[in-house]
Amino acid sequence: MEEKHFDVIICGAGPSGSTCALALADSGLKVAVIEKNSFPREKVCGDAIAAYVPKVLNTINPKYREAALNFLEKVPVNTCRLIMPNGKHIDVEGTEYGFTSQRIQWDNFLYELTTKEENIHHFLNHEIKDVTIHKEKGEVSVIANNILFKAKVVVGCDGAHSVVNKKTVGTKPDLNHYSGAVRAYYNNVTGIPENTIELHFIDSILPGYFWIFPIKGNKANVGIGALSAEVSKKKMNLKAMLDDTIKNHPIIKERFKDATIIGKIEGFGLPLSSRKVQMTGDHFILCGDAASLIDPASGEGIGQAMASGRYAGWQIKKCFKENDFSAKCMKQYDTWIYDKFWRTSQKSHFFQKYFFTRKWLLNFCGNIITRSKLLQRLAMKLAT
């Protein structure tokens, strides 16, 4: 078997993997990025990207932030419209603009940034088969496409079904901390407010929600998401529910009467950040979906993935500087992650568990908050 030697192996070239690579671009380390697909490639997702993402890139290098701001395949978004079961809505307006972008374009944009850095070496169309930590040798090995890759540290950026996770910590799925979702793209959906994403709390879908996110080119990312425990308990067929909502909901169907689906309805799983899981150990770090970092309420995970990739890059630099790749040294990464996201995750988990499940509470909030500017401002503060 052919052997290749690097300082760092990053498994996965999505948002967390590419951001980790960018964070290591000035390190002088030899970095391998192993990815099972080629680019551009599709990724089933809601396509919403947090407002802080350009700041994450800026902390790595201002040129990456500038490139993100000049990225054209996006729709700026600063408002989330929450539509209650009774039809009343609340607009939660942010102070900064995030955006939406199809993952086939956004992920390719990040990947292209990494190809400009000399110390980043890509191995596309390489499927990871095994990952082994050799603590006694002070190294890790990764097997992909009959090649044995060796390095001092491996970073698991390989998604919800991460091979790195399975071969290191083996996080057990918990339906109370996992969501299921389906989505499809549509042309010509009408009535989408400017710079706004929509979450519809519809009787037949609760405790899940229906979303409409604007995508460039008069398209929309349309889907349904729900906590997996509820999907299992209520035997929810999310694909059928999405189709039924679009065709039969008295308000939604009018907005889709001239719309056409692009492709098909596809599903995906969301490992949520509502519980703490092991993310590091001797010679390894997990990022993004592999580390269960998806927001429990919104389902947004791209921002968390990119922030975690940045922190992983910083941690790896520290490890090489101190020549220490132990689990104890790696714990600094966990501290950074939970300082950044844990409070928000717990607030989102509260909304998911106690707010989204109660029709009467949703309607009550819709009735009361829409009558008061003060309560609207309070709602915005709680939600952001």
C-alpha cells in the first residue's frame, strides 16, 4: 500500500474542513485534505449562512472575508419571519446580514480558496475507509483509496456520518438530540418578503416547521424539519408532509400555484448541539456535524462548522508549537467551542422543546407580540 506523510490530515472538504485548511494556510505545516467527492458537489441542506461567517474568515485572514463579501451567489438576509398556526407572524430582525446560498456554490467557493494555498494538498474522490490513532507512535493513520496517509493529527470534518467520529469516540445517536429534515428547490414561489427567511408553524407539522428560504435566481429552498424523537414517535413521513403542505395548505398552496420543483425532495439528518459530546482526544479533533454542532431550533450548521474549523486550525498550531498532541492539550478546543456556542444552543433547545411543541403558546405569542412594539423588541432580543 502506498504511503503519504503529512503533518495534518483533514477528513472532509466541506465548510469545516475548508475553513480548518485556511486556518492552517500560514502555519508552514503540510496539510492533506481528503474528500470523497469532487467539486463542485451538491450537499442537501437548508442553505442558510449566519451573519458572523465573514468575521470568522476575517480572523483567519482579511482577504478571505473580502472574498466572501464579493461572493455573488448569495441572497442577503437579516429577518426571520415566524408564522404562527393562527396565521399571525413575528419578524425577528437582526442587526447584521447573513445570507443564503446553495451549498454547491458556497462549498465550492471555500474549496477554491484553499486551492490557492501552497501547503494544502487535496485528495478528491478519495473515500475514507479507516482511521487509527497510534498513541504510542505519536501519529495517526488514515486509509483512503488504498493509500495510507500518516500525520501527527487528524481532523474529522466528514459530516453527520463521520468515519473519524466512529473510529475515535463513536458518538451514539440520540433521537432527542437529532433532527430529521427534507428539502427541495422550487422556481417561482410568490410572496417571499425581501431579505427574509420564513419558518411556518403549521398544525399538521407541529412540533416541526415548514420553511421557505430565498435562493438567488428566483428560487427557494423549501423544507420541513422536526426532532427525530417526534418523527419516530408520531411516524411522521416528512417527504409526504412537505408535498401535502405545498399542494393543500390554504395559504401555502396559493404561493406555489405557479412554482415548479427543481430536482426532487431529499432528506438529511442533523446532529444537534443540545448535548455535550466528546470532540477531542489524543491526536484528533472533530468539527461541524461530526461534532454535533447544529443549532437545535434553527437547524443552521454552516456557521458553527466554519467556526469550529477555525478553532481546530488554531488548536493544531498550538499543538505543533508545544509538540503536544495529547487529549489534555486538545481540551482547549472544547473550551473555545462551548464558550462560543453552548449558551445559544441551550436557549435554542429550550425553544425547540417547550415553544415549538405548543400550539396555544405559539398562537398566544403571535397574538400578543404583534400588538406591542416593546414585546416585539423583547422577542428579537430573546431570539438572537
